[in-house]
Amino acid sequence: GAVVSQHPSWVICKSGTSVKIECRSLDFQATTMFWYRQFPKQSLMLMATSNEGSKATYEQGVEKDKFLINHASLTLSTLTVTSAHPEDSSFYICSVPSTGELFFGEGSRLTVL
Amino acid sequence: LAKTTQPISMDSYEGQEVNITCSHNNIATNDYITWYQQFPSQGPRFIIQGYKTKVTNEVASLFIPADRKSSTLSLPRVSLSDTAVYYCLVGDAYNQGGKLIFGQGTELSVKP
């Protein structure tokens, strides 16, 4: 199956700064990638669909200006949390669809102080 | 996208068979049923996928009745390492580009 890598695995930042998380499909070209957010003891919540060469599609309630998504190539999507605040602290996970299955990255844990 | 309902938690002991049932009453004709496993601080991992009847692979079996309004994930002879959260997802991943919505999942705890 597809191999998906996220970087960084964890990041700590100060309130007000921006953080970029990368999601790479290592062995599969993906025109679509998905970004999820997961709070402790909760399920994954779909944030947005990243589309290669076009704008991302955001789920209802997700601020597109706060969570900037760029899908610059068929193997890379980035999620930038702008002006991060403590409430943005969460586990961010990307996924890549392939043949009806979703392959997930290892996740990136963001802690905003 | 079909909504799923699972038990929030289950307990089991090593060596036992565990069956986790998922309800998806409004499943659509083209929807597949997929189960994922997630360990703490890791991304979910694919376990099994099916459309109808029974599917078996090296780690689990998936039972789907004729009306497809529910499905049961069966884990034979669980071990401590099977302690995880298990998610049942329903959707037409092939034609919906992989967009799937996660339900609350079932937290399985396997005890010695």
C-alpha cells in the first residue's frame, strides 16, 4: 500500500506563531489528500480536502484563513496553522486515498504554549 | 455519507475472540464498509474492507448481513497488542475520492 510520511512528528510553538506541517506520499501520486484533526480521547475530524493544483475544500466550521492548505505537487500537501493559539493544540493527521483505501501518515502533534 | 454507531468501549482478555458491531442504517448502494485500527499518537491503520457477506484476511474477519445495515469486525484470539481504538467507516471511497467520515470508534482494552 501507499506510504505516507508527515513532518514534523511533533512541534511546540509560541502563541501567535505559524506552524507548517508536511504530508508526503512517498510511493504514490496523489491528486487528493485529506487533513484530519484529533483531540485527546476523540475521533478524527475531517478538516479539509487538499486538491493538487487547485484550492482546498474545507469542511463546515473549519476556518480556511487559519488553516492554510497547499497541494503544490502530486506528492506533497502542507497544512499551515496560522497565528496558532493554545486551542489549536491537537494531533493533525493526513491521509492519501488509493484504490478505495485510505493510507494515513504518522500524525503531527502540535502544542501551542 | 452514512453515519455509523459503535459501542464506545469493550473489554476482553487475551486469547478471546472479540466481535465489534457497527450499525450503519443509511448505507448507500455503492458504499463499502472499512475498519481501521488506531494506536495512541499514531495514524489509523487499515484492517479490512468489505461490501457484503464475509471477508477474511490474515488479521480479522468482517461479517456483513444481507441488508448491510450493520457489520461485525471479528478479531480472533486477541493479544495485549490489540488494545486500540477501532473505527468503522462507510462510504464510496472509490467514487468519492477517498472522503470518509470517522465515527466515535470503539476503544478495545485487552487484559492479561
